[in-house]
Amino acid sequence: MKYSEISKNLPKVLKIPDARKKIKEANQISKDKIIVLDDDPTGCQTVHDLLLLLNFEEPILKDVILKENIFYILTNSRAYSERKAISLNREIAQKFLKYLDIKHLKIISRSDSTLRGHFFGEVKTLMDFLGPYDGIIIIPYFGEGKRITIFDYHFLIRNDKLIEVNKTEFSLDPIFGYKNAHLPSWIEEKSKSFWKKEDVLSISIEDIRLGGPERVKEILLKVKNGRPIIVNSLCDEDLEVFVLGLLESEKKGKRFLYRTAASFVKIRGGLEEKDLILPKKGERGLIIVGSYVKMTTTQLIKLLKSSSLENIEIKIKEVINNSKNYLKNITLKTDEMLKNRKSVVIYTEREYFKDEKFSPLRIGQRISSFLSNLVKNLKERPDFIIVKGGITSHILAQKGLKAKKVKVLGQIFPGIPVWELGEESKYPGLLYIVFPGNVGDEDTLLEVYRKFIN
């Protein structure tokens, strides 16, 4: 099934002039606090000039809540068990109740556009502590990564071909795997039938493009009792129409919890698009590759073949065995390369490691811990750091570099955010590139690196 053929037969895109400006003005009038609880560091991949908290200690959280109307809290809950994810969301929700009037609190539970994450555990926890909500709005659309929802099915677009997400490697995730691309069926599957597919309401492309914000408002005003709502979307303009209708329904007193991918955040926040970042050139960069998805491996191979980068392969068995000498040797080798003004790429073995003694989640945590300790022990400051993989990015920044608060400057490529590390971190002001495992084509990692050194 070709995307070009499907889109040709759909109603024409409804473009509303100055839609983002209107959304931003509505947010200012309502005095809403839009807080993004992000289960992975890559979720800020569509926004710019916003703060992101890597922890939610009370002094920092209270200060940011008072000063900012939209910001991120990185829970990184996709790296943890469902029990831990629920605990994190509960703790944060309880803190919100101390500082905020919940009628002005708009929570975006940001998760993966390929449907991985602790969907039900996190959403149900937020409903219980911050509700009641009339509905849960579910939007996995992510334009920058070519993930769309149409006919209530979620697809990836590759070379104009629509691929149902349950037929991709992402649906085979050892922790977050699933069977359905049909979103009502996926909701039933992931909620273990707490919600049946018949319970799920859908806002169609026809509702959005033919009915406009008024039709969206009409549908949402009838929603009650925490009902799941799917929003079909093929482009940012579809979401702009939806959000304008959403705001009108909220103005009438309706309350919604949002469970979405990254594109929704910029539109709900009324953020205009910004040019890609052109970074200051550097001589010695550090590139760390932890993600195992197929695209990451393809990008890594291209980077190694097409550059003169020094490289170090991390042996997972050594990591699992907690060999201190192995960590020390890798750290010394990396320091030596940086001292000699050389960039270096450090990558884990590409074959997914299995061990009966450890769950896949535990193995991933061991790898992230090893890489963060490596960064923590470095003596030489690199000119920039590129980290491939969401979970790896968070652990390295928080534990390896001791960052508590970063500024999201924007993107270096579509879907690839740039952080500026805070003053409290090991490397204040350093540009830190959070490179999602599944974003870009085979040349993108090489092109990001070349932006720094060419």
C-alpha cells in the first residue's frame, strides 16, 4: 500500500493561518501549565528553547514550575520495569498537587511513536492521581519520523510504502512488544482489556479536514468517564486543527490526559518551527552508540566506513561480568585519543546479547551503567558528545555527566535534539546530541558528525 495513493484519495489538508500563534495565545490566556513527562530522552526532538529536568528534586521542580509555562521532566521510565514506571509517575503527580491547581495542569505523557512504553501503567496512574479526566487522547503521530495514523491504524512510511507498525522490528521489542497496529485493538491489548476496542473513540481525518476545529470540539464535548480517544493524523496541519478544537472543548471545562509522541508537544505548546542548528566546529568529539535497532547498526557501519574516526567496540560479556579493569582500560584508551585531538566512536557489540541469568532490561541497564561510568571517569573534555539511543542518552547525561537541568536548543537534523548542559554538569555548556535509535537514514549519523568537524 503506497502512501501517495492513499493520501491522494483523502480530503485536502485543512491549513489554518497562524494556527500555532492562535494556540500560543490561547495558552497564555488560560494560564495553563503544560508539563511533559517523557519516558525517554528523545521526546524533545520537535521543540526548541525549553527546559528539561533530568530529576525532579523539590527545589528545582518548584522553581521551574513557578517560572515556566511549558517544560519537560525526563522520567526515562522506558528503561525501567512497569512497577518502577508507575512509582515514578505517582511520585511526580503527588508533587504537582503540592504546587499546582490541577485545573490549569495539562499533562503530556510523551512516549514512543512506534508504540513502545508502559502505556497502561503510566496512563492509569496519572488518571488516578490527577483525575478525573473526561478522556485520554492518544496520538502516536510523529511527522519527523514518518509515523502516521490513518483509518485508526498506525503506520511507518518507508520509500512511500505504508508499513503497519506490528510488522516492524519495533513490535518484536523483547520488553514492549505488541501484536496490533489497529489502535483500538492495541489499546485493548496493552490495557489487558481494561478498555475494550469498542470503548475507544476515533477522530478521523474526515472529522479534522472537513469538519475543522468545530467538529473536533463537538466530538470532545461529548466524551466522559476517561474514555480513550484516537486522533488520526498525517501531517502537522491535522494536529493544529485538532488542538484548536481541543482548546475550545477545554475552555468549556473538559479535562483530558494526553498520551502522545513528540510532534504533539510542539503543536499543543504553540511552538513555531525553527531552523536546524549549525553547531560550532570542534576537533575532538565523543560518539557513543548503545541502541540496537537495525537503523542504528546501518548508520554505525556507514560512519565507520566513511570517516577516519578512532573506534572502540565494547564487549558485552565483559560488561555483564562487571570487570573493573575492562572499564579502566577503555577509559584510558578514550582519554588518550581525545588528548591527541582525535574523535572517537565507542559502540556496543551489534549482536543482541542474551543471558539466562539476566533479563533484557537488566542487561540494558548494565550496559548503560558501564557507559555512564566511562564518561564519568574521563579526564579529557570532548568538544561535543553524540549519543545514539534514548536510554543510553539519559543515563550518560544524568549519572555520567551529573546534569540535572538542560536546555533543549532545537534540532541538528529533523527528530534529533540538541541539549546544552547546565552549569552543574561535568561539562557546562557542552552540546550534547540525543540521537534516537530509529531516526534518519543510513547517512544521518555520519552527516551529524560532519556538521561538527567540517
